Amino acid sequence: MNIVSFIFARGDSREIKRKNLLKFKKTTLLGNSILQSKKSRYIKRIFVSTDSNKIAREAKKNNAEVPFIRPKYLAKAGSPEIYAWRHAINFLNKKLNLYPDYIVSVPTTCPLRRISDIDSCIRKAIKNNLDIVFTITPSSRNPYFNMLEKRKGKLNIFSKTGLAWNWNLKNKKIYRRQDAPKCFDLTTACYVFKPQYIQRTLNLFSGKTGFVLIPRIRSIDIDNSLDYKIVNLLIKS
């Protein structure tokens, strides 16, 4: 089975400048994603999609392939990443005559994932012939209990079911978060998907989907400088 990884790394970042090139262990966040892809049992080739020449140089330094520089309109802060995925798939098909069975996206911003997490997602996709596999982790907040939203100037529980301390869900009153339905956070550890599914879908969750559960500590996503500090403290300890 032909499986390749793609690391999608924009040059710009809202919260942290040059986030993808931040130091991590003995390399960078980008270098770490490339290294983890190399260590996977299933990934045959590693590509990087970027609009930045600096990131492209760092990718080549770590022996990843940079077959193109991503168009700027696909690298804006508000650009949906699925469009970058489709651009990469079209390039592989039309320019490289490469038609992988699965593509693995390995984001730079979730560096504490394990290689076994990546391989578990790939195995699940292959075994069950899935269109896409996500990684999830138990949610620290629950929309049925302690997540709030502002409505008409007032704070209300996120779910429309009712107040947390007076809920009746299927005739069961909920007084504690542990009694509420289990909820999960979608993580950025990795995504495994069929290229043809990404090209045609309008909703990532509309096909045959699968999920791999990972611990919260391995799911930390670097959005800001605090996240980066936490990740570095964790690897040092």
C-alpha cells in the first residue's frame, strides 16, 4: 500500500512568529514532524507544503521533499486547510503521477504525539477501509455541564438541554460532570485520509470516519507562547 505523509506548514502565524521553525529538542517543530514521519512503519515518502522559502529550506535540510511552493492564497490565516490538502493531492496526481492510497497529515504543532499514534491511525484506516481517521482525547470541559455561551447578555450552559444542576437527560438528573455524556476534543496529532475522499467531500465527517484515542498530554496543540512553554517543560521533565 502506497502511503505518504504531508506536513502543511505556513510561513505566517497569528500568535507566534515563524511557529513552524521554533526549536524543539535538537531540531525544530517542522523537523520533528519530518523525523516522526520517517520513523513510521508505513510512510514511504515525506512531503512538505509551504509558502515560505525558509520553511522549504528547513524541510530539505531534514530530507523531506518540497515539490512546490504553496500559492499565497492557500496560506492565509483564514484559508481552510482542506484546500491546501486538495492542492497537494492534485499536484501529486498531475505533476508527479503519484496516486497514494492514503495521505497522512502530521502537523508541526502537536509535537508530543508518539510515532505509535501515527501508526495506529494508519492501521485503523487500512483495516476498516476508512475515508479518514482523526485523533481524539477526553475533553476537559463538557458542553452538557460546564461550558457556557453568552446569550442575550447572559451566560447559559452551552447545551440547550438546561441548567447543569437541574438537568434531566433521559430521565437522569445530572449534578456532576462525570454523570454527563462523555465528550472528546478533536486533536491535531495526525489525520489519515484517502485522497479521493478529500477531493470530493464537503464535510470531513460525512464519510466512513474513524477515531484513535490518545492521552491529553500527547494531544497538546501549540497555539500560543504558553502552549510552547508547557510543551518544552514537559519534554524536559
